Amino acid sequence: MLKPQDISLLKSSKNLLAFSGGADSTALFFLLLENDIPFDIAIVDYAIREQSKEELLFAQELAHKYKKSCHYLQAPKIESNFEASARKIRYDFFEELILTCKYETLLTAHHLGDRLEWFFMQMCKGAGCTELNSLAKITQKKGYKLIRPLLHVSKSELIEYLKADDRKWFEDATNQDMSIKRNEFRHLYVNPLLEKYSDGIKKSFSYMDEDNESLIAEIELLHVSDLFRFTKTPNAKNDLYHIDKILKRLGVMISAKVRQEIGQKDEIVISRKFVVAKTQKQIFIAPYCLHVNMDKEFKERCRVLSIPSKLRPYLFLNQHLLEIFTHDA
């Protein structure tokens, strides 16, 4: 199931597998074992289901049996916006492990169904070609690669693989909750289509991957403290794609309306937490700060450097970052 080029890449990397105990990550666990790919696992318990304790025990038992490290996080209680908050907690944990333990790649078990589900959800929100196909196999992050080696494999194939060797896995009961939008898409549209047209859908995504390479211009992203900066590309839609990616990394999912506003405005505050600011040549994303009393000397310095107004309070509190600005920023 793993492609030869992916096996070759992963064998030469220090890999961390995002594990849940579900069919997807359990199948990837054993596929990595079968191909002699080195890896450890990381699991997060959100404590919203009784079954989560069994899943943690399952992860620890598997790790012990096959001599893998099992990193574990008991997540804090999430009061609101569960999906986005859980994702941020999860990825903050993974990235801390990557930094501390020197992992080079983070592996997730996203499969063909997840990719089609993402495609439909983006389409229904209003998205362009790059956003529709943004669930990519390899995504370069700060200090590591996020790799999804199962995007060409359907969920039914993964389950057949586990059943063939009588492997145990857990089914998350919340996957049947139709009030969750992704479940609605999965059960009503994605699964029926994959049952009939799996081969064609695989081919379409393969062609889209080839086409996508010519649509997305790569950027050199500067990330210092909580400040992100990159140089504008010739295509405003391409810039919007990268802004969206950075905000997702910060745990913020933007709507089609907000995406449109970002494209139209030079400065905008997102979710009352972050500011997206554009200059003639650069785009900045930083925490949004209120009630900061800036002195006249600092304000004049910002004016000379053409620093956007909504970015200035954050920079006043972090004046060591001013050195990254130039007169032609």
C-alpha cells in the first residue's frame, strides 16, 4: 500500500506517527513495521469518551510490544470550538516532540476518503484550485515535513488489510454523529462515491497533484517568535493560499467571507487574535494586541519603516523584531 518512493524517503528519516487507535493510524502503524521504517508514536487523550482510556492503553501496549516510544498527552478541557481547538492542541504537542526529540517527519494516516471529504467541504465553502487540492502528501513545515502516505488508499482497503491479519482497532463513536459537518459529508457523499468510483477518484487526484505543482508558487517563510512574514508573489490567490495555511497552523479556520476580506484589505484582524497586514512587498501575520501605549519615538520609527498600524502594538512589545523591517518592506 505504501508507495516505493515513500518507503525510501521514510526509511532515511526519523519519523513520528500521529496515532489514535482507529483503523487508519493502526493500519499505518503495521505498514511502517512491515516495511522496516523507523518510527515512534504520539497520542492525545481529550477525555471526552470513556473509550479513550482503552485507546491509550492499546497504543502503549503496541509500542511496548514492537519496541517503539509512545508519547502521550492528556489534553486540557476544551470549552468551545472543539475541532479547531483539538487540532491546535494536537499539533502543538507534536511540534514540541519534534523539536525536543529531533524528529524529521510527522506521519498522519489521512486516506483517500479524507481527501475527498476535504475537497467537497472546501468546494461548498467557495475555494479555488489550490485550496481544493491543499490536502497534500507532503507539506513542508518549520523544521519538519508533514507526510500523509495513505492519501491514495481508501478506508475500506485499510480495513481489509487489518482484517486479513485479524488486527485490533477502535471505532470512534463520534464518527457517526451527523451534527458534525465532516461526518455529514463523509456518510452522505464521500463513502457512496468511493464505493462506486474509487479508481476514477484516485486517478483524478493523481492528475490534480501534477497540475497543482504549476499553480502554487513556493514562498520563503520567516517565522520569528510569533511573527510570520513572506514576500508577496505575483499572484494574489497564491498569497491567500499561504495566509490560510499559516492561520490554520495557528488554529484558525477562516470562512469564505473572511478569505475575501483578506484579499481586499491591507490590514485585517482575524478572530480578534491575529492581524494580517500587507505592505508593498511583504505580508505579515502576528498576534493582535490591544491597549498598548506606544511612545512618539516608536511611532515615528514605524512610520519611517512603513509598518502597518495594526502591527505596531505587537512590535512595540517585541522591539527586537524591528530589525527584520527595512524601508522597502
